[in-house]
Amino acid sequence: MTAPTRRLASGPGGRLAWPIAALAAVALALLVLPLLSLVLRAPWADLPRLLARESVLQALVLSFGTALAATAVCLVLGVPLATALARASGWPTLARRLLRAAVTVPLVLPPVVGGIALLQLLGRRGVVGGLLDDWFGIAVPFTTGAVVIAQVFVAMPFLVFAVEGALRTADRRTELAAATLGASRWQVFRHVTLPLVAPGVAAGAVLCFSRALGEFGATITFAGSLPGVTRTLPIASYLAMQSDPDEAIALALLLLAVSITVLVGLRDRWLPGVRG
């Protein structure tokens, strides 16, 4: 084996070509330096006082409450949707593609556009919202419920794709055995399929919660920024930058801590090569 061949065959531990290494270093700097700057500029001495403010506590309680509610809704609706995606092999090709596109669009759509779309659906003059207002006197926008709906819209795809992946890799022989023994499809799903993919459901729920907690664009467009009603942590952080940068940094650190906690909790599923 020649020397160049040995270098190429040396595997992951081999050296990178210097242009690749240089560009990788620039990319890593773009990802890490902003977060490092946030940590370095944080008012650590005043952090307890800043996080104890009433406005911050209101935003914190609201954010965690709505994110938990959104995650619950995503679990109830998203797991069946993920099952439809994973078991759609017998569907027409066009139907499968349209279904996957419908789930994927919220991932790539600017959140503000999602908020505008929700307004057109559920606003006072929206397709459905107008009927709700006229018939029942229910106004959805600019309420805590609107926050939950906006979070569900942007976060559900994370749960759906996590659960779909778990369903596709699950061993279906147990399901087939249960069906052979006379279990109905619903019984197979409840007692066999769900336990098999429980780790995937849990991982998807955590990702869903994290995305809902950090949602900004669709929320401020559809639900506004009412203190104690719709002003979540990301919105409060954005508004604080205009009047109290230290409070904004404190809120940003709080959200960063949640994100890191999620990453550490899911490292064995999404980063199998990383061990604590």
C-alpha cells in the first residue's frame, strides 16, 4: 500500500486537508463564538435579581405552561400522524408525498408566516375564526390559547419525525404476532406498538417541548405580547433588549440552559458517539 493510500485509509483519525480544516474552524467559530460571548457578557452577579423580577417570572411560568400544553397536544395528535406516515407504504405515491410535505412545511416556513397563516384561519375575520366569533363569541388571537396553537404549529413536526423514525426501525414481528393472536389494530397499537417506540416518543416530546419553549415569530404575530397572557420568554427577551439589555441576556441564558439540558438528555439518541 502506497503512502497516500495509507493516509486515506487511516479512517476518521486521519488528518484533514488544510482547506477543509480551515473552513471547518470558521464554521465552528460562527456557531460557538456568539454563545460564548453571551456567557462572557452575562451579568452573573445580578442574575438572581434579574430572574426574580415579576415580569420574568410571569414570562417563565407562561412559557413553561404553554410549552407543556403544546407538547401534550402534539403527543395526542402527532403520534397518530407519525403512525400514518410510517405505515403509508400502501398509499398512492402522490398522497404520501403530500402528507410528508404538509408535515415538513412548518419546519422550513418562516415562523412569522406561520403566524400570519394562523391569523387567516383563526382570526376574527379568518376562515374558521370568523365563524367562532359570530356563532360562539370566541376570539382566539391574542389569548394564551393562541400561544399554545402557535407552538403546536411549529413544534409538532419535530415529534412526528422522531416518532416516525422509531416506528420505521421497530421490529414489526411482535405486532404481527399480536394480530395473529386476535388482537384488534387498536389493541396492537396501544399494547404493542406504543411500548416499542416509547423511547422515540419521549425523545420527540422533549424536542417538541424545547421548540415550543423557544418559539417567537408565530407567537408574537398570532398571539401578540400581553404581559402574563401571551408574553413568553423569547418575546420578553426581545423586548428587554430595547430597555434593559442585562435582563435580556439573563433570559437568553435561561433559554440556552434549557437547550443544553435537552441536548444532554438526548445525546444517546441523537449523538450516539458522545458519552458523558
